[in-house]
Amino acid sequence: MEAGPRAHAAHMSREAWVLFAAMSVIWGMPYLFIKIAVEQLSPSALVLARTALGAVVLLPLAVRSAALRPALAQWRLVLAFAVLEMAVPWLLLTHAEERIASGLAGLLIATVPLVGAVVTRLLGDRAALSRIRVVGIVTGLAGVAALVGIDSAGGHLDLLSVAELFVVAVGYATAPILVDRRLQDVPTLGVIALSLALVALIYLPFGVPALVSTGAWTSRTSLSVLVLGLVCTALAFVLFFRLIAAAGPVRATVITFLNPAVAVLLGLVVLDEPLTVGVMVGFPLVLAGSWLATRPTRPVPAQAG
């Protein structure tokens, strides 16, 4: 989502590799901490706490860098992005994790590149569904089918949660497309900071009563909310911008394929979540499919007429 062309070295620098490793872990962590936080907080309360913390950190940075005013000028499009990227997905993701394993949630969200390839084709990108990408989509969907079919047959899967996570994947896939097509001239920091603030305002009427009724937070809940708001949201976006600048937008997106592995590993080690047959069969298929579905393709020549 970083606007403006930039030349990048053929090989990533040490800084780029450090940022790459950091982002692979940081954006694999939310599933664990959401799972812990929903033991005490309602989904609306957690979304409010996370977005409010992120907004408190990023809004001053956006103001200082003169990135907020351009975002305010496009507030309707920013609001649409916020709904697609945060308001709806974060609520549904949190609600789903009340009933399914955190690692499974992370794995299902790995279908975002598959959804993105389909969405861009529907929007007119003829190269979006090249032969290799079609193979990737079919492979990824086979992985999802195996995961859902095997685990639901064994009673290990809540199908409502799967449906919610599919909606999350659609939101995550379409929101960046909106930014790329309609907000590419607006500083990304301004878009993210304003989006967090808008989502926090949306959730105030629902989240505040839920927070008040929750009572005193446990140390686990407090730590989870702080990590989600400060590390997985505010710090993550700042580091991701630096990664894009250091490695380029294409290489930066490769973290998408490592985040689910981190989510599954953390769920196994920290929460003692089961490693089901569905996960073992579906995991490699989903990741392989996502990688193939996002392979770069040659530009398709425009047809005359």
C-alpha cells in the first residue's frame, strides 16, 4: 500500500531481512492473543480496545508527518477501507476464535491471496487468473476442503466460524485493492491511523458497555490487549511500511505465507491446541495454493477494438 515507485536492490539488505522476520512473527501472533483475550472480553470490547490503542499511537505520527489531512479529505473511501479491513473482519475473527483454535483461524486466513486473485479478476484484471494462478486457487481450495471436511467429520470444527473467517478473508483481500485503486495518492500512514480512529468510534456504543461490565481484567487479558493494540497493530504497520521501502512491495507480501505457520506453532506450544489430521493435510495445500495464486505473470497485451 506504499505509493510511489522506488528502486530496490537485487538482494535484500540486513535491515530488510530483520524486518521480514519481525513481520512474519508479529502478524502470526494476533490469533494467539485474540484467543486469550476472548476468554474474558466480548468481541466488540476487544475490537474497541485494539483499535483505540492503535489510534492513540498512530494518529500523532500521522499528524506529525502531514499524512492525516490528505486521509481526512478522502474520509468516505477511508471509512470503506476501515470497514473492509478492520471493523467487520476483526469482529468476526474475534467471534470465531471463541469457538475454534487460534492456529486454525490463522490457517484459514491464509486463503486471502486466493480470494484476492479472484476479486482482481472480477474487477477486470485479465492476468489475475493465469493458468498457474488457477492451479494455485484449485490447490488452495482443495486444502480448505480437506481441512473443513476432515475436521468437521471428526467433530473438531465449527462451521459457523469457518463461514465467518471466509468473510474475513474477503475483507482482507478487497481492502488493499480499494487502497491501490482509489487511495494510492493518500499517505498510507494517514489511511491506517484514520481507519483505526473511525473503527474505534464505531465500536464505542457497543464496546464501552461491554468493557464496563467485564470488571477487572486478568493479567493475561491485559497483556493480550496491549500486544494486539501496540505490537500487532501500531508497531506492525510502521514496520511493514519500512519493509516495503527496504524490500519492495512484492517481496514484503511473502510474509503472508509464514504468518499461518507462526499462528499454528504458537497455538500448539502456548495453548496446547491439537494438531488435527485436517490441519496436517490442509495446511501445506493452502500455503502452496496461495503461493501459486500470487505468482507474478507477464502483462497481458491489450486487445484492439
